[in-house]
Amino acid sequence: MATDTVPTDEPATGGNGRGRVILRRFRRHKLGVAGLAVLVLLALVAVVVPLVWPYGHGEITPDLSQPPSAAHPMGTDTLGRDLFAQTLRGLQQSLLIATTVTVVACLIGVTLGVIAGYFGRFVDAAVMRLVDLTLTLPTIAIAAFLGSVVPTGGVNWLALSLVLGVLMWTPVSRLVRGIVLSLRSLPFVDAARVMGAGNLQIMTRHLIPNVADHIIVAATLLFGTAILAESGLSFLGFGVQPPDTSLGLLVSNAQSAVLTRPWLFYFPGLLIVVIVLAVNYAGEGLRDAANPKAALANPLRTARRRRDADTPPDDTPRGVLDVRGLTVDFGDQRVVKGVDLHIDDGEVLALVGESGSGKSVTALSVVGLLPPDAVGGGSVRFDGRELTGLNFSQWREYRGRRIAVILQDPSTTLNPVLTIATQFKDSMRLAGPLPADHRDRIVALLDGVAIKDPARLLDSYPHQLSGGMRQRIAIALAMVHDPDLIIADEPTTALDVTVQAQVMSTLALARERTGAAMLFITHDLSLVAGIADQVAVMRAGEVVEHADVDTVFYRPRHEYTRSLLALAPSLALAPASRSAAADIEEDS
Amino acid sequence: MSEPLLRTVDLVKHYRPPRRARRGGHEVVHALCGVSVQVAPGRTLGIVGESGSGKTTLLRTLLGLERATAGTVEFAGRDVTAMRGDAGRMFRADVSVVFQDPYTSLDPRMTVSDLLSQPARIQRRRFPASRVSELLDQVRLPRVSAGKFPHEFSGGQRQRIAIARALALEPRLIVLDEPVSALDVSVQAEIVTLLRELQEQRDVSYLFVAHDLAVVADLSHEVGVMYGGQMVEHGATSRVLSEPAHPYTRALLAAVPVPDPRIERAKPPFLRPLWPTEDDRPEPCPHGNLL
């Protein structure tokens, strides 16, 4: 019983559980912990060591321009000041200023960004103009101006931080606004509103936690910029002034002495690098900890691999597609466990299974598009030729030309910035120069998927069309090279029932015209009753039943197939739909 | 029939497109054209229609996510159209919602126990810790789920979490917006069964919206069919299924795939929409432009 994860206080709050989860996740991020440790250590050193160090940061000793020695571990400058003492003072000032600038900039940026993104319209326009206005302010000129009016001796750190913070909040607010704009239309925000949550509650409980990881990244970048900006301003006379000092000021003062007294430059410079790196790693750790979905593993580390195929006996009947002993592993988890599939010329095989059954991964292996962390095994033969182990250019001969793929979501498979005609032309160019009559060919292809008045569509963009229309165009695109095999992966899942019926009819029509074979992948057994010749039912990585369509529907052998049939949402009063179908037949 | 729990009277929602689009010749959008529905206590009203039929606008308007252009929403005999005052507050606690996509309707940064206590927190109600386990039991999720995040669950399990959250304050009405469309067929059946059992146990009313008549029919006592912002057919489920009066209802019925190869092969190709046809179009909005 998870009593420790159930909130124990009343009325309920969830803050404690969440904080603990973040802490636990952060502890697993080694670099992040190391970065944070370095930062804490530096802050402690900056506070404690000056109290015991024998030299003050402005104290002039008789040792002029000494290289590092036991008495002066970082050497001394031309006036004989101990560089270690100066660096400690610089560390104090830089950490204090950079932290304050980051906090001020993030406070302004996040508040205005969330408000602009959440309310939109006039509020958004006003905030964005304020951003534009702030961006037009020339930082250097303002600093120079302020530097000329402040009393000698510089300004205190707080005033400096406020000025920098007020000049540097704009990237944060733009970032936050952009993310909030996309978040506010998500159903979980609507759900909170239906529960009666007010605007403030939605912004603080839902929006800010969801942009937190982006804010952390922005803040780490800001921190580094703030250290450098402070040194620039101090150099111009606004900000930290000698004899007081900061890391940035130490580095810029040492620039002329890099060759003669390099220690003056290297020690503070190195410290800036260490601080910025530590902040970045700590920020990365916090970001990953705040985002429960972030993967801790580097996705690029694993390369695409495959297991050597056990050479299958060569007595296989040819057919368009013959899959033998296909396996796919993700790490040590085997998701496809030795699948055999066979499709004859012009035949339709329906591969039916629930999500997680391995059906989509099986289809992707047929076209060699496994995700990078998967390891494939077994044999895939297309028209008698082994496809496994082909390289990219060898694949190009098959993909899109002899094997066409239609994917689930037509709104993401068509390129949104190209017109329909351009997408057809790009596909046609794969086979060589564009034929002179290409426009007529495109019209003919669109006509083949029962699109009315296709010429009118050629110059439209995908977003101007409905989902059903887009999917029909995707089908027409798949037909450009007259493929031998069409792989359709849940092509109607995102569509309304009536549109689904139209797309299914279109697919059947297009397939009959070209005589292509088809591998149709779906979770809905009833959908394939009318189109399939063969049905393979997949469950947990294995094909549990593979037979012709009538056998599967009328005499299913496997219990799982029977349960799928029983669960299919068909109308309790099937005669009604039957008579409706009959009505339509009469009408047409 | 007893006093309806929820009633909309002639609900109208017209959208004015942004000024730029208006110059391009886009007229006012008639998303809802006088829709009146009633949900009786402990009963289910199913609303079917395709994208753009206005079914989602109907939900959003009666939940107060959109402001109605005209018409009223009554809950338990009180006008809640404006969602203000005591009536509005009561409505918020008595009505909850389950959205279509369980991947985006749960805040990804909240644990399950945060999510389940969220309605109580917002309504400032007492929410004993034991209630989380109770809710998880009701939707048949293991109690250890409480400390996990939504992404650690499958689609069907997430929808169970969303249902548990909808049950948290013991509402009298749950609005179900395509609750199973994003799920596998086998999982759909499990969720529908769960919803039916919960209704029998708790006597809660459902307003169930979907594009698939077969899914709605399973759970609904009454069905309304929407097209173009209007209710084109309305009646008891068995009557609508056996004697569909409107051509659009007939088209919807014919489009549902049947798990029987002989019937499916005999169906004529469905290459053009069966309704509306050239000479049989839906009526324009009877309310004209209210903007």
C-alpha cells in the first residue's frame, strides 16, 4: 500500500510529494549534483575564506607583480595586491550580482510571459510591445549614460542587478509566452477550468510547473550572460568600480597583461568558466528532475543495430512479402517474438492487434525504419530478395517506389508548407526527370481516390483541406510509383466514422486499380472484414492466428481472436445497419 | 419522465471570425443553432456527430468554457448559463468532465494523487487521504498508482485516472467527450463496461459525445444526432437504431463497420458523403445572425 505517496494533510495538497519526487530524480543526475556541489562550495569559499585570509582585497603589499607563490597562491598585480584576495572578493560580487540579475529577469519574464500567453489578445499585444521596446534600448549606451551620472565609487550591487535584470528579462518572457500559448489550449487546462479553477490558480498550478524546465534552462544561460554583462558594464564605469572588484573586472583589467603576467588573467577567467559550467550542469539536472517525462539516458548513445539473421531455408514460396522469424528487441525486452507473415501478389493481409502488441514495429521493420534503439533479427524478403541489412541508398530503390507507406495521421505526414502539386512532383522526381504531362498524371491520381474536381486542389496547402481529404491525398501519393506493396498503418484512426468509411472505400479502389498487395495494420477487427483476404492477429509480439478472412471471422480458432470479435463495437441491432446499407444500395 | 437534471433551451453559439479572415469573405460561423437537450437523473444521453457538427461546441458551451450567444443552460432547475454565484459554484462541483485524449487531459507534472485531489483542492473541500485509494479501487487501478505520473500508464489506464478524477466530488453529471475514441477497441469495451457499472452503482447521469454511433449506442438510453449545429434526430436509442428517420442517421449507421466479411463485402463503395447530397441540404440556422 502506497501510504507514503498519499497526501496526508487536509485539505489536500500535493506539494510535498512532488518536491520529494524532484529531489529523488535530481539525486540520480550525477553531473547535476556535481555542478550544484561546486556552486555551493564556491559560495562557501567566497563567504568564509576572506574572513581568515591575511590580505584584504584592496590591501597593497610590497610584492609587485609576483607570480604565484606560497604567500600569494595566485600571485599579485602591478600594485602589489594579492590576487587571491581580489579573486575571492570578485567571486562574492559576481555570484551575488549574477544570482540577483537572474532572479529579477526570471521574475519579470515569467510573470509577463505567462500573463501574455494565457490571456492573449490585447494583453499579449501590450506585453509583446513592451518586449520590443526593451529590446530597442541600447544596453551599452544606457550603461555609459548611467556611469556618467552615478557618483564616483560606483553603484551598489543591488542597483546594478536591477538595471541588468530589467534589461535582460525579454528572452525569458518570449520563451514562456510561446510555451504557454501552446499549453493553454490543452484539455488539462480546460479540465481545471471545469472544476472551477480561477485564472491565477491555472497559471500557478498548471502553467508555471509545465514551463519550469524551460525556465531553468533560460536561467542558467542568463546567469552566464549576467556575469559577462556585469564585467562589461564595470569596464564602462557603471557598476563595480576599483578598488572594489568582480571576476569580470579582474579579467578585463588583465587583458593587457596576458603575455607578461598571465596569472592575472587565467585564475579569474578559469573561475568564470567553472561557475558557468557548474550552473549549466546543475540547471540540466534540475530541468530533468522537474520534468517527470525526461529520459535520463542519452537517446543518441545507442546506434541502429541488428542481430545476424539465421539464414532461413530457401524453400519459401516467393510472394510479394515473406517475413520469417522476425524479432525486434528494445534493450533486453523482446517486443516482436519470431513473427512469420506471407503476402501473395495482389493480396491484402490485415495485421490486427492492440497497442503494444508489436504490430507497428513489425510493419516498420518491413521498410527498415526501426527506431534507433531497436535491434532487429530474422528475415524479410520482398519479391524474393532479402531486405534486411540493406544500406540507405539500397533502400531507396524500394521505399516509396515498390513499397509505399500510408501512416496514421494525415495532418503530419503531408508537408504543411508545400502545395499538394509540389508534393506529388517531389515524389515523381524520385524516378527521374519530371514528365511533361505531370499535371495530368496528378489529376488522374487524385481522380483515382475519388476526389471531385481534382485540378482545383493542386495549388492548395494541406491545412486548407479536411482530415479525410488529406488522407485520400496521402493514398494518392502512395500510388505515384505504382507500388507492389502498400503498407497502411492505422490509416483511419484519426477520422470520423463516415470519413473512415470513405477512406476505406478509396483505399480499396486505389488498390484494385493498381493491383498492389497490401499490409493493413489496425486495432479494429471489424474494419478489415470487407477488405482483407488474410488476417493475422497479433498479441504480445506473437502472431496467435493467421488464416483467411472467413476463417478468422466465422471459425476463429484462438481464444484471443474470439474475444476481439466479441468486443468489437458493432451495433446491437445489426439488422438496422444492414437494412441501412441496403437502402443506400437502392439509392445509388 | 422526472424533472431533468440538465436542460439546455435553444442554445445558440455563433463565432465571429477574426477581422482579417472576415475581410477574406468568411462569414459568421454558426456552430450551434438552437440546440435543446435534456438529461434525466441516472440516465445517459448520447450525442453523435462528425467533426464540425457542433457537438464539441455544445459541450464547451454548457460547461461554461464558451459563452453562449443565446439560450440557457439549466442544472437541477437553476439557470447556470452565466456560471455565476451559488448556482455556478454548485454546478462546478456537481458536473465533471472526461476528455477524449487521456494524454493531454491530465497535467503531466502532477502525480495521480495530485490529480485525484485536484477537484477538492480547487473547490476547497475536505479530501481525506483514504479517498485516493477509494477512487483508484472504483476504477480498478492498483493503489500504488497514487505516486506515479500519467506518462507511466497506458492510454486505457490514463482514461481510468481521468474517470476517477471525474468521480472525486461525487458529481451528479459526468460529461464524456469522446472518452474512448483514442483507445484500442478492446480497451474501449473495458472503459464502457466500467462506465456502465459506475452508473448502476452511483446513479450518476452521463452526457456522452462521440462520432461513432456504435460506441454511443452501447451506453445511451437516448441518442441525439447532430449535423451542422442542429439536432437532426433525437429519440430512444433502440428507435434511432432500428428506424432511423433522418438520411444522415442512416449514413452514420451504414458507415459503422460490421465484424462480418459477407456484410462488409456487400456494402457499396462509400466514395462520396451519403448526406448531405446536392438536393438535400441541412436547413440554415433558424436564428439568423445573432452577432
